[in-house]
Amino acid sequence: MPMSQQQVTGLAATMTIVAMGLGYSITAADPTILSANLAEVRHGLGFSPSTASFLACLATLTLAAAVLGAGALGDLYGMKRMFAIGCYGSIGFGVLAAVAPNVAVLTFARAGVGIGFAFVLGLSLAIINAVFPAERRAAAIAMYLGVGHALSVFQPAVGSWLAAHFGWRACFLVTPVLAAVTLALTMRYVPETLRWQRKLDVVGIVLIAVGLILLILGLTQLQGGFHVSALVQIMVGIALAAAFVLWERHTDEPALDMRIFGSGRFNAAVVAGATFNFLQGGATILFAYYLVTIRGESPEMLGLLLIPAVLLASVAATAAGRAVDRFGERAVLMSGLAILLAGMVMLVVLDAHTPILVMGVAVTLNAIGGAVVQTPQSTIMMSSAPAELGGVISAVKPAVGQASYSLGPALFALVGTTLFLRDGRQKLEGSGITEDQARDALRVAHGGVPGPAAGAEVLDPEQARWVVSEAAQSWLTAIHDLSLIMAVVPAAAMMLAWVLLRPKAGSSSA
């Protein structure tokens, strides 16, 4: 093992930030590219709506399952080497998805893409943390996040343009091309990190991998309504996560040293990250319902609103790095949570004729709030990490993020549908339409697929149009109530951050 870590300066520092930011952006944009073109992919290979729903989240599942293992392997064998392997996987499996002759091959390819992403996303932040000197680390992390946001903006549009002009297979080529660029920059400019001689905790990695798969899969299924199978998966996932914690506390060489959670600063950062992922995942569902179901806009409208929002989020992420130096981690973290809170509360003013600019502001606040939170969250988590666990701690961030992001749509959809049915139940009486059928009609209306229990009970187009036409006012009421209910989440996270990030006596930090 080398005595000291080689660090980057000048052009190498800039290119390292660009390479890691580009890798981060690919993992963020790729699922959106598939979702935007899923109908064309499904038509091209001829598979069912339930298979389409599974494919849409498959890369997320395998990413979450593999990310902790990717971090541990990075600590053991060098983060650059493992990051490069993730790039190779993203290239190979991305090309395989583009040429897939049937849905079985496409399923295998999407699972492989997710594993590749686990190495790219799980190690990019850790590499930035390792190769920049301490005095430049916070600024480098902020710039990495800013670059990641900025470079993710146009990838879905490029993917959709390719699909429209060259067929659905072309949309899968965005990821491998950009992964190849990422790999080239990494091999040329990024130094290898230190390797730490530790035993690989296979049992712990398997426990958390299977637990996260079941938890996220169950939460994803709950978006279509309450199902016993989804609840069972969630409960088993939670049980395996608990078993992981017990194992890590008693094994001699844990993959994740649970003592890290004894740090109030670390816990505040984890909770803040879970909060913004939860709200961003749930708010996306809410925005889609409002724009498509209530206003009758095309699904592409949300994508258009997201372009300026994510660009501003890129600026905010970078600016948050400078703000941390001036005002302190607590102030910036709480400011980001306050912006998320404002974005949720703002939805109370929406009606069927609210100017689209107002909706754009709400979307932008959601994106900016998440970016502002993410910068101090990342610096706090990485500064809490022992050097030999840099990869693993970096992997905790996306693992928590993926689970929280999946929880958002599930909880928003369940609570929102409950609120909707409370107001709209009388309209369904005498129509011959069940609540499950109404729920599925609304999901299809905003671009989803029928729930797993729908089967032959899916409404015919005329009935579905009636449900949507009668749903507008009931959904507006549900959105108003839901936004106030969910505003409790960032408010509670702000209170927790205020307490856990309180400076110690004699400290001059803000």
C-alpha cells in the first residue's frame, strides 16, 4: 500500500471533477431516458405492461443491491480500478440493451447496467474526496455535484430525439457513449487511490443487497395500490436490513462500521439526504398528476420544466460549496431543507388555471432545495469517514438515496389516492367503476402502467376518460392536502439538523 495518496492539481483536478460529474450524471439520466421511451421499447419487443414496469426500475434495484459491495471493493482494490470496471459495465450492458433481440436479453442488460452504475455512482464521490487535499475538498465536491446536475439535463432529450429519428434502440446508446468518455477521462487524469488490506464482508454485503432489492421492489409495487405481496417484500427487506445491522455490529471486519452512526453530524446528513430524495421522488409523481391529469398537458411538459430547474440546481450546488465555507454546514443544510419545504407548501395555491410559470417555480424549488442539501450532506458524510472506509461511506449515500427515492412515489401515491378517493368516492357510486379501476385509470393517464392486480379489470378507454374528467377537482383537493402533510418531512429534518449539527462549546464553526 502506498504511503500517501497522490492528489490532483491544475488540469488533472478539473478533468477529475468533469469525469466524476459525468459519471454521476449518467446514472441520474439513464432511468429517465428509458422511462421517456418505454412505450416505444415495449412496442418494439412486444412485452406486457407489468414487464415494462419492472424494467423501468430494474437498474435502480441492481444499483441499490450492488452499491455497498462496490464501495467495499473500491477500498480494497483501488477506487479508480473499480470505477473503470463500472464504466466498462455501463458500456457493454448499454450496447447489449440497444441490440437486445428479445425482452429476456433486455432484462439481463438492464440488470447489468445497474450493477455498472453501482460502481460509477458509489465511487465517484469517494474518488473526489480521496484525491483532493483537505482544504480544497469541499469546493471540489460542490463542483462535482454541480457538473453532475448540469450534464444530466439534456441526456433524456437526446435519448428521445435519437429514438424518434433512428428507432427505440438508439435511445440506449446515450449511456455507453458517455460512459466511454468518462472512462477515457478517468484513465488519463484520475490517480489511483490507496488500497486497504481488509477482509471482504461477503455476508454483510449479501444481506443488505437482498434487503434493499426487496424493500425497493415492494415500495415500487405500492405505487399501484396496497398489495399483500408488496407488504411482505417490504417487511422481509426490513428484516434483512436489521440482520445486516446485527451482523455488522458483531463481525470482526464489517463492511460498514456501525460506529459511524454514533456521529450526530453523520446522522443529520443521512436524514437530510433521505429527505430530499423522498421529496424529489414523491413530488415528481405529484407534478405529473397535476400537469397531465388536471391540466391536460403532455408528459413532455414536466421534462421541459425540469431543464431550467436542473440547470439552476447545478448553479445552486456549486454555490452551496462556497456558502458552507462562509456560513457553515448547518446553515446551508437547513436552507436547502427550507427551500424544499417552500416548494411543497407552494403546491397549495395550484388550481386548474394556475399559470404554468407557478408550477415551474415549484419544480425549480424542489430541484434547487435538493442540490443545496446535497452539497453539505456529501461533505459531512465524507469528512466523517475513516480513510479506509471512504468507498463504503460514499456508497451509503446512494443506498439511502435509492431507498428514499422509491419510498417517495409509493407514499405520495398511497396517501394521495386515499385523499382523492375520500373526496371522489361519491362520484364513483353508481358508475360501475371500482376504486382499483379508478386508481389504475389515473396511473395510466399520467404515463404509468396498470397496477399488478389489474389484469382483465382495466377500464375501457371511454370509462377511463370519464374517470380522468371527473377527477380534476378531487385531485386538486388531494394535492393541496398532500402537500401540507408532506411538508412535515422537511420541517422535521430541519429541526433534527438544528439539534445534531449544533456547534460544540468552544467551536467557532457556524
